[in-house]
Amino acid sequence: MQQLSLFDTLRSPAIRKPVEPHGGVIQGDPDAVYRLRHPRLAWDRAKIELHQHTDGLWMWSASFHCDNFGGGYRVGPKWGRFAQTRDDALFYAASEIEERLKDKPGKEAALVLAWIVTLKENPKALS
């Protein structure tokens, strides 16, 4: 069971649609990208992409790579992850990474989790 904070009650719930195996992802640039860059390597430690769908809902993607562990996907309607607002989409993307890394030991996972906390507490600080 997920415990919600008082601020979570101000959020619209995430809208989940079935995954479309042959559905599309955004081919161009997404509307917004949040990155936690790696200081030496070519890939990001974490990346969140946000894009507004044609129906007005916001889609998100969440990717990370740290401590020889990672995962992610490109933003698009294929994945069925939607939110009413851009801020909600950012919150749900950050929560997705947080959920995947919360029990992972390691310095890089701790850095990503600290970045996630910053995003969730003050999304305007990094935009």
C-alpha cells in the first residue's frame, strides 16, 4: 500500500491506459526534459521526459542508470501513462524512479533519489 502525503490529495490521479505493443513514442523532442547528467559518462544518471498528448493530457517517461542497474523508455502514448497536468506528470515520473530505486544501495542511487526529492518538493527549481 502506498502512503500519500497531504500534498498528494491536491493531485489528480494518474490515468493508466493499456499498453499498446505497436503504439508510438514521440519521435521529435519532448515538451520538457529533466536530466541528472553523469559527470563523465555519455548517459544520464536519470532523465524524465514530459509531452502533451493531442487530447490535452500529459505523458511521461522515466529513465535511470546508476550502480550498474538501470531502466527506462521513451515518452509516448504507447505506454499508457497520462496525467491531467504537467506538474502531475512530473510527480508521477519522479515517483516511478523513486519506487524502482528506494531499496537499492549505492552512491549513485542515493544521488538520483536526492534529485527526485528536489523535483517533487520544488519542480520549478529545475525547469
